Amino acid sequence: MKIFVVLGSVNALMSVVLGAYGAHVLADKSGAAQLLATWHKATTYQMYHAMALILIALLVKLWPQVRSIRTAGLLLLLGIILFSGSLYVMVISGWQWLRFATPVGGCSFIAGWALLTFSVRKFDRY
């Protein structure tokens, strides 16, 4: 349980710090509007899923026997890394070849939320 609280808190912290970086540093770059829009999407999705990781920690505490909850949390973490991470790196470096990772991260988010949804049916068993 603790690991998901730590992962959620660290990602929430990073989202705020990276959001401030984007607002103060990226605004001076050429093409700033598009860069800032992409950066904002990355920080927003990171924050939403950071909060979800903290929720996962609470669900793990309530239903420790339901292992699929942990797997859902790991999928959400993978989504943060691939989705938000690829957007951050693309904005900073201009490496457009990383575009392949963004939809994989999005699919990881979808899979994590779907797995969490289907895990609910196991809650009544315990």
C-alpha cells in the first residue's frame, strides 16, 4: 500500500514542479503556444493519475486480497511514464520519434482503469 502512496505523491509533486517549469521556461521558446498545450496535457494527466495511485493505495488497504488492484496501479504508473514522459521529452528535446510511446501510455491508462473497474466484482468476496 505504501508504495502507491509514495508513487502518487511523487508524481503529484512532479506534476506541480513540471507545470511551473512549463509556465515559466517554455513561454520564452518559439512556438510556445503549442509547446505549452502539450506540456499542460502531460502535467494534467500526470496529476490525475497521481491521485488515482493514492486511491489505489487505499483500495489495496481495504481489499489486500484483490491483486488486480495492484496491477491496475502499475498500469497507471506505466501510463504516466509513457504518456506524460514522452510528451515532456518531446517538448524539451524535439524528438518526435517518441510519438509512438504516447498512445501506448494512453492504452496503459485505459487498461489500468478497466482492470480497476473489473476488480470491483471481487470486493464482495472478501
